[in-house]
Amino acid sequence: MSAAAEGFVMPPEWSPQDAVWLSWPVDDPRHWGGAKRDLMWAKFAEIAAAISRHEMVRINAPGADHTAIAAACNGAKAVPEHVQLFDHPHNDVWCRDHGPIFVKHRETGEVAVTDWGFNAWGGKFPPWDLDDTIPARIAASLGMRVFEGGMILEGGAIEINGEGQLLTTEAVLLNPNRNPELGRAQIEQRLRDALGVADILWLKQGIEGDDTDGHIDDLARFTDPRTILACVERDPASPNRRVLEDNLVRLRSFHDSNGRPFEVLEIPLPEACEVPGWRLPVLPASYVNFLIVNGGVLVPTFRQRRNDDRALGMIRELFPDREITGIDCLDLVEEGGTLHCISQQQPEG
């Protein structure tokens, strides 16, 4: 039986959580050009510490690195009893995409793992063999049941509101580099079977520089069951302008489970973030790549004071009962993602 048939559903991110998972940076010259290893360790320690002040942070990393990682987290003033290290070797840092997507039983509260295939966003960044084992490793370490997803899927490609609606993009899930043997209807059914959703709401494509081909968590996020925070581009010369305008039109045409239009709020992208000579001429910086934790929201910032302050203010209004923490992610986004991309929440069991 599928996860949904057995009574499991994916909870929305604002539901109570047991932990947030990270995959610690590995020593690989592919990542940040190999030149920012110490900087990235410090940044991950800062993020782990910020999470630990709200809940448990669980870290995938080779056992040989655990002592050094614990020291880095302690140096960043993490809550020691809220940091757990697991001997789970991996290839890259994007736990949102290679980690498990957790589901929870509607009646018993049991938490289980859905394990989807992972191929590094259409085979772009080999190797990914260790990344693909992370969901099963986590399930084994936690003693959880596993449901197979039955196709390639990254966690950053989907966004749910907990009332049956799932947002995604055609540029990712219908891309032949993921599941060429599956059509739209088959993909939709696998999502329903594994995650307990009813309606699949499709945007078209993503922003410039996105290695993932257009993950939803850089475009539009639910902030509650009926509200969507959507990126817009104010610069008429930007290649993102038309893409995001099309997204807005689609978002405003969608309806919730009661047939009502969603409330769609606009949040401007930061100004273009560029690194001369880097493989990504324009970095996929987005304020909606925030991470919701128990009692808080961690928000990426990009050293653009006016834009950063505006984004933090908007998110503070949307989450008035949570502590809003801005985290400088300009160096992190060089590899194509920020806070939501590196993390995966585990719901409370």
C-alpha cells in the first residue's frame, strides 16, 4: 500500500518539528571552488547554532569529521544537547533535495520516510551515489518505516499547505532529465500516493542561474494554508521579469480545497548577485528560501540592506508569533541555494 493509503500525509513546514537535518559540507574541490572550505564550515555552524536555539539539529557527516563539526558548532554557540551527528556519508550539502521527505500518520502520529530517487538535478553534478542513500540511512538510524516514492524527486521541487494543495514547476518535474518515462498524470499520482495531497498546482519555470531547473522554494512558498508569498522582479531588463509575472498570473488562478482563491503576496527578489568569473553569472538569490523552525523563521539575506530589511519585515508580518532571524547567505548561494535548500525538517512524532 502507498503511504497515503495507509493514512500518512506530509505535514506543512509550520507544523511542530522534532528536528531539522543538514548535510555538512564535504571536502570536495567542486564546492565553492575548493577555496572556501573554512568559510562554509563556519557558515554551516552558524546555521546549525541558529536552528539549535529552537529545536534539535541532526547532521549527516562521515564519522571521521564528527569531532571537528561538534567543535565548530560549539564555537558558533550552538545548544550542545540540540546537536546530533550521524555517520551518514554523502556527496553534497543539499539535504532538502537528497534527504528524506517525512510523512506523518493522521491518527497515530507515526512519522515515516518517503524515499525518492535522486540524480543530482538531472545528472548535472556527479557523483551522487552517497546522496541517494541518505533517506534510507536516516530511516534506519531512527527506526522509521520507509515508503518508496517511485520516481526522481527533490524536496525543493515541492511546496505544500497541509490542506491538500501542492505547488511545483513544469521545468523540474516534467523535465526529461528526471523521469522521462512518466507523464504528468503519472507524476501527479505518485505525489498523491506518497504525500497525501489532492491538487497539484503547476507553475512553469524558475529563476536565472538555478541549477535545479526551477525549484519552487526559490519562487513561491505557502506561509499558511491560504497565503502564498511569491517572488517578483522589479527590474524590467531582468530575464526573471517575465517568468515571475507568469507565475503570478498562475498563482492567482489557483484555488484552495474550498474553491477560494489564495491570497498571493509579492516579495521582490534581491538585486542581482554576481560573482565575476564564477560558473553562475547570476546567482539564484531569493528571500523565499527561508526555513521555518519551531518558534522561528531563518531568512536568507544578501548584503543589500534596504532589500534585506524589507524582506525581513514582510516575513515578520507573516509570522508574527515567530522569531525572525536573518542569516547572510551571499557566499552560500554561490553554489545555487540557501537556507531551505540545505535543510530538511522532520515533523514531531
